Amino acid sequence: MSQAKVVERKVFYAGNVVFREGEEGDRAYLLQEGAIEIVSEAAGGKVLGVITPGSLFGEMALIDDKPRMATARAKEQSTVVIIGRQAFQEKLQKADPFIRGLLKIFVRNIRQMADK
């Protein structure tokens, strides 16, 4: 008997923090509706980008097991699908080893650029 995977959705209102820079990442998010700002606290609250519906965010901490690089904050009322660490890792393990390697390189390079 197989267990059905539970999909968790959550609504964040404008200004709500989804996660904070420096926190451990135990989940990624798929934005269904709304807009999420990615903010660098280290750069004085500078907005690095805006996540739009259909985009995944928060995945880097699940790929390399390092703390969150930035804060994610709802720019407007936003609905996300939460992807837990285990579900994310299961999907990643099914991916081609070459693709997994590329993802790790991309994440490392992004972190190195952010540290400069």
C-alpha cells in the first residue's frame, strides 16, 4: 500500500516573511499566485529579484545544505506550494547524475558571486 503525498499550500500576506537569510533550509517553494521578493539583509535590505507565479524558490539550501542566502518576503498576497526536503531529495535523486552535478556547480557559483 503506497502513501499519498500530501501537498501543503500556504498563503503569505504582503510583508510576511517566507524565510530569513541565514536560516537552515528544510523546504523549497513553488509560487502559485502573487509575488515574492528576494531580499539581501547583508546588503541593507536590497531587493535582488522578484519571484513570479510558476517559479521555484528556496531550493538552493536543499541542494547544498547551506543556510539561506537571502530573505524571501511576500510583495503581495501570495500562495505557495511547500516542497519538503525529502520530496525534493527524492526528485533530485531520480535526475540524471550529470544534471545533479550541474545543479551543485550552479549553486556553488551563485554563492561565490554573492560573497564578493
